[in-house]
Amino acid sequence: MKRRVILIVLDSVGIGHAPDAACYHDEKANTLANVAEAMGGLHVPHLASLGLGEIFPLYGVRSDTIVGAYGHMIPQSAGKDTTNGHMEFVGVTLHDPLPTYPEGFPDVIVKEFQKRIGREILGNKPASGTEILKELGDLHVQTGKPIVYTSADSVFQIAAHESVIPLSELYAMCEVARTILTGPHAVGRVIARPFTGEMGNYTRTANRRDYSRDFGETQLTDLEKYHIPVYAIGKIEDIYGGHGITNAVHTKNNEDGVDQTLCVMRSADSPCLIFTNLVDFDMLYGHRNDPLGFGRAVEAFDRRLPELLEAMLPDDLLIITADHGCDPTTESTDHSREAVPLLIYHKGMRKGHPVGRRLTFADVGATFAAWFGVPARAGKNALSGVDVL
């Protein structure tokens, strides 16, 4: 078997509110459609040729010739965070909501954390990552106290200036937090948020690290049992806590993520899964309510797509999707409860294949499992009945 799968997650690139969006106050969310409107039309001819504009009407997105399978997936996990989406991809549906802290973390957590790191903290409240730096960045630099904050998602985030708290110490703090946050307080992720800069002009760096909760076996660990390597690019290794990951490389931005994906595609033997997360859409634009920046980032990825298609081997399968939404045109700066696009391409395809409304993100894992000829943990193969060759 010489088959490979290239799975690319466009972080937060949702395509319309999910059926239960009202439960999350996200009825108005449609990341791609609203971004396209804000742009006065989205210019993504290569994504359009894979069927993106056939999933949902998007201003400026159309193609007369569609080659590939296209559809959309509905989330089943409770929540709208990276953890929820990515775990569902690999067959783990989180039916119970992960703990969130709209009033900040309880004293029992904060006191134990401060005791074990030997420092007091600042913050301890939900906040935008950029706004919390504006509010507390100067005080952090003056006092050396790390900034702890959360969001609408199940996260414990620690921000620190790289010249005040070295990266090694910041990462150690995150490991301490991860050991504390268990049981009813087992958040989805502890996140290191290092930043640099001067007073009034702080910038988060690419040295972010995520420390994920362990959810047990997944479709990735299943591949490991069948000796199928998994190459993780971007924050994939962190999201899965390294479980089921063979090799990993962290990236600086979307461009670097595509570069690293191409590098692995040109060197990795078959069979293997090349699993990439491109985070700029979410981190730089979605959470900052910047629809124009978001749209330009989608267009930039589209310009790189021909390189990925050209690097594909005859038996490669390309899957492009997203893990949730983060509509930058709504009042909220948080993730949005959305369906996500599903685009699948193989060089043997000769026409477009609508695969419709998929009832779970787990169809991603089921599809690549079927491509490798291994049992699926959950979901259904989206290519079942599709003429691939």
C-alpha cells in the first residue's frame, strides 16, 4: 500500500451556523460567507475548483469546472473549541461540555498554581489575548507576575513577556497547570502565550505551546498500531498531546505551515498521514474581528494550493476542512458554532462529487481510515460511493 493522506485544517474557517448555534448565541455566524461579503468578493479560484462555492453561496466564489468531493460537516461534540473539533476528527466525540470559567478560575486552582510556581498571578478572567496585554502587559513587566486568563473556551492561558519569564519557565508553568487542572477542572487546553515588545506595543510570538487534556485512544493511535506514520505540522502535536504522532514540526505562520507540509510531502514515504493545522485565520484575524485580514489569509492559502496539488503523488488523498468557526464580523471575539467545509481531492477524480451534509466531523477520520484500509473508530467514509479512480 502506497497511499498517503494530506489533511489540512484551516483553523476557524467555518461555513455557516450549526443547527444548534442558538445554544451558543451564534445564529448570525457564517465565517466564510460574511468574510466574502466584507471583502466585496473572495478570490479563491483553486478552492472554488474543488467545490468550495458549491457548499454554500459565497460572494465571488464560483467555478465552471469542479473536480473533487465537496460537502460540509456538522459538529456533534459539546463546545466550539479547537479541542472539540480536532478530537471529533479522530473519532472522539465530547458529549459533555469541557469546563469553562466565565468568572475566572476558583481560588482552589489559583492558590495551588501560585504556590507551585512561586509567583502571584495577574488577571484570572476571560479576555481577548490582545486586550489583556494592553491592560496588564505593563504591570506584568514591572512585577514579573504571569498573566492568567481564559475565554469562552475551555482554556487556561498563561501570558508572559519572553524577557521577563523565559520560555523554558513559561512552559514549565504550563506543565504545572496541566497537572493541577484535572477532574472537574480538566480544561481542554493549557496554553503558553509568550509575547515581546515595549510598553503599549506588545506582540504575541510564534512560541505558543498547547498542553492538551488526554482523551485516550483516537484514530491517530489506531494508525500507530498499523505502523502508519503521522506527521504533525503546526499545533497538531500539541492538540493531541503527542499521542499517535510520529514526527512533528511547529510552524511560525500559515506560509511556514504550507512550506513544511510541502517539505514532508516531498520526502515522506507511503503510507502516512500528513496532518497540518494553519492557525493564522483564527489567531490573527478571527479573534481580532478583522474580516479583511481573514479574507486575505484565505486568498493567500488559495494561491499556495496549486503547489500542494502539484506535490501530490498518484495515490495521495487531499482533505481540506476546518475545526470550528470564528466569524470576525460578529460582536464576539470568540469561536463560533459552525458547520465546516469538507473538500477532498485525488488526481484520479474527473468531476465534482457532492457528498452533502455530513452528520459528524468524525467522517474525516473515517475517510482517511478507509483510504488506508484500516477500521474506522467513528463516522462514515465520505468517499463511499464516489468514483475516485
